[in-house]
Amino acid sequence: MTHTDVIVIGAGAAGASTAFHLAQRGRKVLMLERARLPRPKPCGGGMAASVQRWFPFDLGPAVDRVIEKVRFTWCLEDPVTAELPGRSPFWIVRRSVLDAFLSAQAVAAGAELEQGCAVEAVERDGEGWRVRTAAGRDLTARALVVADGSSSRFAAPLGLGPARPRFAQAVALDVEGEQLEPDTARFEFGLVRHGFCWAFPRLGGTSIGVGSFIGREPLQAKPALERLLPTLGLNADAHNLRPAPLRIWDGHHALHGPGALAVGDAASLADPFLAEGLRPALLSATRAAEALDHWLGGEERALEGYSATMRREWGDSMAWGRRIAQVFYRFPSVGYQLGIKRPTAPERIAQILSGELGYGDIAQRVIRRLLFKGA
């Protein structure tokens, strides 16, 4: 029977990063990944370059494009362009490349990786954890990290994060071909109810998504894409839609349990307004590794500190982001005019995307403005 300090379920961006930081601290770590890397994953792949500060190695090899501008439109018209600050641009990555790159860094730091290893069950085993694989192997560890993504089988049953996660409806597609503006990310409002479309240029093509963030109406993605794709110079029929439900932030919840933590999408950390998921995934990985290292070293309350840190560094901002989303997507045309087209709005949104600002820095004024005009 294999025994280790920490078992990480999932070798995506959050799981691999957690494993790297723990291995770098001298902890014995085993990553279990059900697929084989590299593997495709439906994800826009945008993240702030500011995440580099959490890693001692260069993330550049995993970056496809450096975004210098963000363009917002309403029903493909009325454009607003934001210049991203040069000190903290927006990066486009392919998850197949990023996840494999981070996993390789974790292995280089001393972590073990088992690919094609699906986890069947987890249970407490005295003071530790027992993990059973689909192949019938039993593995044990002092601690467990749940990093199995938006469709996590283990986070909620283990009491990590919300008992009933909230999902935004979303679909994703990748279209090959030359981009009209390879340095510009686009956010299109008005084509889809209660949400937006996004288009991120990547190496050799464009990553496109459609998401709806409030309400329960079925997502009408195809009509929106038929109008959006030609404006990108792409064939309106050249798409293969893949479901990409986003497990979004929906309130403050404990992300820890006895010897266990949830990170990334499994912890329901995605931005409920702009759908950003990679930055909170990498932040949670960094903070989880710090907490686990202290806990393994004998600090009994270190895991509680992880939940508290994620609330302070991410959740408090997302609480405001959720409020903005609830108002903005109910009155989207008003929201676009008052929330996007104001002279300072593009710069503020760019700063939020880059991680320089949180929603709390702008929320009260934005919400008052939208409620007053939308009433």
C-alpha cells in the first residue's frame, strides 16, 4: 500500500500547482489524474500575468498570447476598448499546455504523478485518508487535496465549499485560423441573455465561449455565435460546441476539513461576473500548499487559516462581484451604458482583470448607479 504526505486528486492547474508548492517545501506528494496529459479542457484560458509572482519559475513557456487590449461591445456595436497596464498584462493559455507544464514542474520538484488513474472513493482512515482508485488500489496519506474541477465528485460530500454549488451555463469552442487582432480579447454583451460572449486569441486560433450567469433559461449559444463569429473573421459554421459549466463563487464557505482542502474550480472560486477561474485556482493552490505545509509541521489550525485567507484575498471581492453580476445581468443594456461606457470603467475593468483592483473597490458606486437607472 502506498503512503504519502499528501494525495492530490486532479492534476489540472490548481492540483499541479498545489503539488509543486508542497514538493518544493520537501513534502511527499502524489498526484492522481484520471486522464493522460496533455488533455484538452474547455476553458477560455485567460489569466492575469500577475500570477507569475506565485511561482519561482517562468510561466512564459505555457503562454500563447500576451493581450494588450480588451474590447467590449453591445450587440456587436458601441465598442469600448481598454488598454491593459503594461506592468500586468493578460495572458492567454491553452489548458492542455498549461496543465501539462505545471504538472511537469511539480514532478521536477519531487512530486509523483500517476496518469490514467481515476479515483473511485475517499474516506477517513484514522488520522489520515484512504483513497481507492478505479483499478482497485488503496492509497493512504496524511492529507488530501481535492482538485478535480467544476464537476468535482468529492468536494461537496466532504464538506469542502458549498453543499450545493451554483453553476453558470456555458459552452466553449476552439476555432483554428488567423486572428484579426491577435493582441485583443473581446467581451460581447447583448447577444446572450443574462451573460456575455468572449473571444480570446491563442496560438493558431481563437478560444470562444458563451455564458449565462443568472436565471434558469436555457442558454441560447448558437444564435449568438452565428452573429459573433463572422465579426471575428471566422466561419459561422466552424464550431463544435462543448459544455463548459462554470462552478462559480456563491458565498463564503469553509474550504477545509480534517486534513483536507479544496482548491480551484472544485472549491467554487470562479468569478461570478467575468468568469475568471485561473487566477483564483493558482491563488488557492499557493495558499493551500502554505497551509498544508504548516499543518503537516504540527500547526493544528493551519487549515482553518486557508479558508480564512481565501475569504480575505478572494471571497470578499467576489461577494461584491456577485452583487454586481446580479444587477448588471438583470439590466444589461443599462449596465453596459453605466458600467462599461463610463470614462473610467474600461480602466477599472482592466485593473480587475489584471488583479490590481477587487470588486469591492468599485462595487458600491456601480450598484447604486445600476439600481437607480434600472428601476
